[in-house]
Amino acid sequence: MRRLAAALFLAATAAWPGSAPAQALAPLKGGAATAPASEEERRVWAQADELAATLAKSGRVLDDPALTAYVQRVADRLFPEFKGHIHVHILKAQGLNAFALPNGDIYLNEGILARFRNESQLAALLGHEGIHFVDRHSYQSLENAKSTAALGTVLAVVGTPVVGLAANLLAMSSITGYSRELESEADNLGYKRLVAAGYDPREAPKLFKLLMTEVAASGEKEPFFFATHPALKDRYDNYLRLSKNATAPKDPAPDRYLATFAGLRLASLKAEVSMARYRQVIALLKEPERHGDYPPYVDYYLGEAYRQRGEKGDAELAKAAYLEAIAAAPEFALAHRALGMQLLKAGDYGGAARELERYLALAGHAADHAYARMYLEEARKRRDERGKGK
Amino acid sequence: MKRLLALLALAALLGGCATYALTGTGPVAGPDKSYSVALPRNWVRLTSMSDRVVVTRDGFALQRIMITRVAAKDAFPKLKKPADDKLLASELAELQIAELKAAGAPNLTVLENVPARIGGAIGFRLRIRFLNNDGLAFEQVWCGVLDKGYYYLISFHAPELYYFDKYLPDFDRTLASFRLG
Amino acid sequence: MRRLALCVVLLAPLAAAAQTYTYLDQSLRHGGAVHTALLVTPDVAVSEISAGGVVEKIPQWSKRATHNVSNALLRVGLGPKLHFTELPALSDREQHALEQHVALFSVVASQVHSNSLAGGELWAKRLKSGLTDYTVGPGLAFLADKTGADTALLMVARDAESSGGRKAVMVLGALFGVGVPGGNAFAVAGLVDLRSGRLLWQSFDSSISSDLREPADTNKLVEGLFKSYPGAGAK
């Protein structure tokens, strides 16, 4: 149903990018004047409020006050006159996505936050999304949103069907993007905000370069922040052009982004493995710069991605990755467990028993000891049988 | 209330094509006599789905026991992956979790994941939790096992509030009665 | 997907007429005691369906309709059989507990609904048998302690007004979030025992031509709902 709905929605909206320019509407003014200008716009904001409430109620929004405050602070620095009107939330969703609702709620996927390497890159994205709100881009595209949702169901990026006008606008912004004119406007004005707030504008094209690389490497086909390759390349070229003569900001504050989001980065990686996003994990960890952003045992997750992908040669790649993880972090229990199970499947029962014993010794009260004990028993039994020449 | 509304209409839409029967006392056989299982007495079975056993006491959204059997090559349609008989039970469980996430519950929490003897063979037992759009929690138990080229799943679904704990014993008895071949 | 399509075709002609049903717990079947019901704020929404088929909830219309439904409830002549009382102020924790149980009521009510409308003979018999377990559980007992009420009345009403001449009938609920089998407006009401959580009564009515923005239409729909309440009409 999801694929069908998304495909139909995309088919219906295929004419949009680059189609007739939207009517120009005055941007929101900020402060107390930040309000819908018409009854119709009021309805759209009300729908967006309901969608935001559903996202929160259904457990899709990350409940981490420290991280949420961090991203909120960046948004407030970019859009000081809209403080209290722009609310940034972190969505418990993987994938490279972010979207702004017409009412000022902005959502960033864990997946995309895990990709940023510094606060300026986050600011580049928030600057862009914030302009979609301030310049009322989704409301400007309203007529399109109303008339093209023939079936109405939009699965978009939040994981389950959410219906109604606000959901259509959400899908529009996150699946196909707005018209070329509006996207350029968001880039250009967002860039100005980035500079005015004292961020390093040279990071903006770097972010898009990283996204392009990862998308190409992982063959990502699902809807995401910028739906098509050319659009992503457009963003990169545009920011490159804008930042051509940019210089580093004077007296930049120490950047705490990588340290602050270390936990989220790891959680996102674990989630991606558990959701069978193997290509994405492999593409991410094969980049030396990215690999270094994770704890020393991160090759365990690379091993897991290879193992679960299970293509020709992957078993060997997985085993090599587990060994790397153990070399870098000998006390990391899970790598021993994973290696033990690989060895068991490969018929190295002595090796399997050794690794599983090591795992149980290190993991102590690990919740998954039931499997480990079962496999250890099997490994020992087969090792002993082999030893007796059976 | 959104779930009520969606279910109201779906029910009206689909209900006219569904047929039901009360469960009796004897064990029920799966397709090709591949398994037998004793269902809770005086529950309602959805008989219009011949490829699976689905029963409830008060309505499928309140408590649902389901038994399915698919060819191993078709075990994980969302992932487009087969269930390989070289897979360890823990690996089968991993794939089932990924399949459930891909099927519409990406934020599910795994409460339990342990090996289990299902119908005499080693499989897995998962217990998961997720919220609907109204923020109501549901729990599910999924027990899976591979046997002779087929993937068997025995599952239980109920709202966490009141229904899950009350009717879990019925599921556990059903599971205990499940026999392969 | 094909199976679904076939069922739609078969059901479409049946969907034109207004539909009703009532579920009654054993305890209410034979007279039953007088009940004081806490009126949980009715969940009412009036939406407009655009030419493109997008359903847009209109806040002002919904507010007016909620007001009409609340007034209609107060008008319903249930006399000695059922008194309504207002929900008191609740703490955050109590509000959350109420919302959780209302969310469970949605699911319970949807099962009663589907089994009543489309469950055939087997379910019709089962629903009258007293063997069913429709409940929200005992978690709302604190409201009985707090207010002296013994039951809670929960209500949902929806109205889909079409613009540009588009028919609102059979707007597929699963896709648009508006469940309207048979008409453009419907209401469902349920009475639950606050201590046990047991569903005591549930009534559903749909109408092809109600406009919940109009008090007269709303009164008619709500009165229709409560016709089946035991002792209704007795003064």
C-alpha cells in the first residue's frame, strides 16, 4: 500500500518541480506578527498542529531534552525573530530526511543528524528548512497539494499512514521538494542566515557532497530529503557557488556537535542495522572520516551489516570486520559473540566455543545470553565429537 | 480516535466478505497436514483465509492468534529475503524484527528475544511493543521456526492495557500444543 | 488488493442506506440501575473534501459541531435512567490515563462496530450472549472516586462536507481518516463502567444528510443514537 500510495502521489505531482511559479506571498514577519494571514492558512496551521500532536503521541519523536535543546538553539540563532515560533524536533527515523510543517514545527531525522560532522552543517540544513516556514512555501504550494492527492494516503517518511492536508504538504516537501524557485530561495536565504549567525558557510556544500556520496554508494532509492540525484547536485552546486569567496567566521565557538551527538550516532547505526539498511551502513562506515566519528568497536556494526546482507563473500567480510573490532576494543563483548557465531556456522567449533565463552565472561548479565549459551553448548558438543573422531 | 475511524470504515468495507466459525475441541490441521494445533475453545476463527489460522475471542484488534506457513523462499517479503536453512535461530529472529519494522512499525521495541522450541524444532520467541497513532501501546509475541523448507509463524497480538496479559495464557497454551508434521 | 476491490464493489450498493446498531451489556438488558455518566469531551470533527479528494478538518466548523453535540447530549431525554455530569479538572497524570483509556475505547468500539455491522449471524449471536469481553480495564476507577459518577460516556462524531459537488459518500475511511459507511455524517457513543471498565452500551448511527454545524441536524442524529438506550424516553 505504501509503495502504491507513494508512487501514485509521485505520479500525480510529477509536473511540479520546475512547473509554474507559485504566487509570491509576503514572508512571515517574526515576533508577535508570526501568524496565519487568512482563514485558509489558519486551517492549514491547525492541521499541522494535529499532525505534530500525532507524531509526538505515537512515540515517533525522540524524547531527549538535551539534544532537542541543542538543535533548537541552532534554529533560534538562525531565526532569532522567530524564537518561540519555530520548534525543532528529532524524529526517531533513519534515512536522510528533514521537513518543515507550515506551522513552524521542523523535524530532523536521527538518520540525517547522524551524518552531520559539525554544527555549521546542521545550521545549513536548518537554515534551509526554516526559510520554507518563514517564506510560507508550503502554503504557497497549497493548491497543488489539495488537487493532486487523488488517493490521499501519504506514507512519506514517518513510517505509517498519516492523512489529511498537512500530511500532503509534508509529503510534498519531503518527497518531491518544492518548485525549483522555492528551493533556490530556501538555499539562498538560508545561506544568508547561516552567515549572519556566524556559522562557517563553507560547510554547506560539504554537507551536500557527503549526502551525494552516500546516496551514490548505497543506491538509496527511498524518498528522502532531496528526491533525485540532479536535485542533490543542484543543491551542492548552488552552495558551492554561494560560498565561493566565503571565509571562516571570526572567533568561532568550539564545535561540540560530534561529541554531543555521539550517542545518537551510535543509536542510529544500530537502528539502521536492525532495519536491514545494510548498504547505507556499509557506505557510511567505509568512509575513513566517518568511521573515525564512531567508537573503536564500530567495525562490529560493519560486520553485522555484511553478515545480515549475506551476499557472496559477505561472510568473510563480516568475519574480518569482527576481528578488526576485537583488535580495536578487545573488551567489546558483542564482537566476540558475533565472531563466535560466524565460526560456528563455518565449522570452526573450537574457535566458536572460545569466542562465545569470552562473550559470556565479558557480557555478564547480557539479555541475550540464552542464544549464546545454546550456541556454546552446540559448539562444545561438536568440538568434542570431532576430537573423538566422530 | 483516528484508529477507530479507520477501523470503522475498513470493517464496513471488508466485513461483508469475511466468514467465521466457532472453534471446537479437537486439534486443527494446517495446510497439507503440515502441523496440528489446539485452539482456545469457543473463540471465533476467520475461515475466509484458507492459507492461515486466525482466531479471536472478541475482535482481531483486541486479541488475535495467528498461525502462518510460507515457503522459506517467501519468508520475508518486505525485505525480499528468503529464510535460509543455514540461518541460526537468532538470525531468523533478526530478520523477523527487520520485517516487522519494514511492515509499518519502525519504532517497535523488542522486549524479549530468546530461542524457543516450537513444535519440536529450535526457533525463536520475540515479544515486541509499539504505539498506534493515538499513543495506545500494543504488544505482540512472534514465534518462528523453519522446518523442511517452510517458515512457520505463530503470533499473538493485543493492546497492552488489559487484553495482553489476560489472554497471553491462551496463546501460550496454543503454542504448547503446536506440532510439526 | 484484488480481494479488497471485489468487496468494495459488492458493498457499494448496500452503503447508500443509513446504518445503525446497538450493543447492550447483560447488566443493562434487564432494566439495570440508574447511572451517572461523566461526559468526556466529545470528539467531533467536520471536514471539507476538496475537488482533489483531500479531507481537511475545518477548526471553526468542528468547534461549532462540538458545541452542538454537547448541547444535544444535554437535551437527550433520558430522565431517571442516565444523568450526565461534567469532567472535573485533571492532573497531567490523570489526563494521560484518561487519554490512554479513551484510545483503548476506540479500539474496543471499532471491534463492536465491525462485528455488529459485518460479523454475520455468528457475531450477532455472540454479541447478545454476554460472553464477550469488551472493556477498557479498571484504570479509570480513580474518576469514580473523584466524581461519584459510575460510568463515562464517550462519543465520536464526524461530518464530511463536500465542496465542488464531490460526493462524500463512501469516502474510504482507511485512506482519509473519516469512516463514513453509508452517509456523510455518523456518530458513535459508548458508555463504560468506570470501576470495571466494562462496555455497557454502544450505539452507532449514520446519516446521508446530516450537517453537524446545524443544531437541528445534530439533535436528530444524537437523539437517534440514544433511542436504543434502555428506558430512553421515560421521563
